[in-house]
Amino acid sequence: MDKKGPFTIKELKSLSTGTQFWGKFLILEKTQRKIKDGRDIINLKLGDATGEIDAVVWDNCKVTGEIESGVVIGLLADLGLYNNRLQVTARRIKILEDDPFAYVKRPDIDAETMTANFTGVLNSVADPHLQGLLRRIFSPQVQNIFFKAPAAKRIHHNYSGGLLEHTLTVAQLCTRIAENYPELNRDLLVTGALLHDIGKLKEYEMKVVPEYSVEGRLLGHIVMGSELITSQINAMRADGLPFPDKLEWMLKHMILSHHGSLEFGSPVLPLFPEAFVLYMMDNLDAKLFVFRDKINENSGDDEFFTNYDSFFGQNFFTYRYQGDQEGEGE
């Protein structure tokens, strides 16, 4: 090895286990506990613009400063394996004054393009009731927050701008599905797509590293999204703007059922075509994000497969066929 650092997360995952290194990383999560022998242990999830990795801090690690989520650290550590996953064992930690936003992942598409595309999709909804509701919910103040919010704390699109990226992709997928199935109500489907995760604006506290709000932990974004839609429709009616009861039922049902099953947090199952399509497109975008992320951050020694991922319960096949560029016999 030519150097011991600084390394990015992506570079770490190409190093051999047993390697000692140093680098600068953002603390994404912190969990402190005692193990059976009474020793204190801190589990961290570290990240930068290239990826994430787990780290463990034992009580013999030299720490300068206060370890907490959202701070940048300088880290000297060893790279190893734990439960078939790469894990960092900290040797020295120093809290730094670096700008934490420099260590946060960003969407692949630039923000201006995404916001312009979002506005285009929103403006494409012709139904006056749905268009009026969208205008009320996506006020300039809300858009400013929405465009910077993450789509999740973990798993998929868990970075600033991730909620916009995910919502826009789901809405674009729903638009294309509606072109192939003319029996679908395109405006209802697209409105559901634009609003399906709107409750996340209150589910999370929008910090460098998103944290669940108290209300978010108690209610969850699905219920909170439905409540927001109810309050805005009631406000429209109070202003003398009619909103059909059955349309309200259908839109709220789409929000409540978009996780597809009781097992994954939806209180009801999708009961009509637009609700089912929204669930499928939301799930598709989230799952494809996971596949791309796992393949791009592959840390396994196998040529074709990642290490077994205990969270998803599988390996991921990493080979990407490039057509005739590979030559015959490949």
C-alpha cells in the first residue's frame, strides 16, 4: 500500500482487511451500549460523498472531542470483517471543524434540472381540484424545504435532495405507465406520486444528518401525509373551493396504501389501479436504488457477487454486460 490515507469510504472498500488507514468522515449514526463484560462500546455509521461504512469504538480508543451524529471526525482505524461485512475499528478519533455538508452524498442529477422537471410535472396536472391542492401544499416555502430533504434516514435516497429525486422519478414512472394504460386516471396517479412522501417533511428533523422527530416516530410519514392532505382539502372548502368527497377518499387511500402491505407500514392495501401502480413505482425506484448502491459500493472479494448482505438477506450480482465491447468468448 502506497499510503495510509486520507481515504474515502469508496476507497476503503477496495482495501484489504487488516489494513490500517486514516481519513475524514461524517458521523451519520451513533449507538452507545454496554456488552456482556461491562465494557462500553460505541457503534457508528460513517459516511462521505462516496458511501457509508460501519465502525466500532471500544473504550480504549483515544477520543478528542465529543462524538455525536452530524460531526466530522479525523479517524485512524483498522479495516476488518464482522458478520461478512466490512467494519472499521477506531484507534484514534479527533472531532474536526470541517463543513459537514461537504461529506454528504448528493443526487446524480443537478438540483436545477430536478426542480425544473418537478415544476413541469406539477403543472401537467389538469384537473382543477388536484391542481389547486398541489398549489396549496407545494407553496414556495414548502418547496424550499422539500427540494433539500432526504427521502429516508437509511436504505434509499438518504441524502439532501433525495426526496425530490425519488418523488420526481416515481412521478415520471407513473406518467409513462399512464400512457400505456389509458384506463388509468393520469392526473390522480401523478398527484398521488407527487404527494406520496410529503409526510416526511414532518417525520424528519432536517439537519445535516436527518433525525426522526417525536411526531414522526409516533405517527410515521404515511399517516402524517394523509393528515396534511385532509387539512388542506378542508381549507380549500372553507375558502369556497369545492373538492369532491370521492376524490379525497381515493387520493388519501393512495397515500395510506403506497407501501403495499400491512407488513411494511401501510394501514390498508391498494384497492384500485392507481393506488396499485403508485405502490409498484415507489417500490421499483427504492429497490433499484438499493441494487445500484450495492453494486457500486461492492466490497467483496468475489468477482461476480457482493458479500452477503444480512439486512436484505442476499448477495448482489455485480457484473454488467457491456455488449460487443467485451469481445467474443466473454
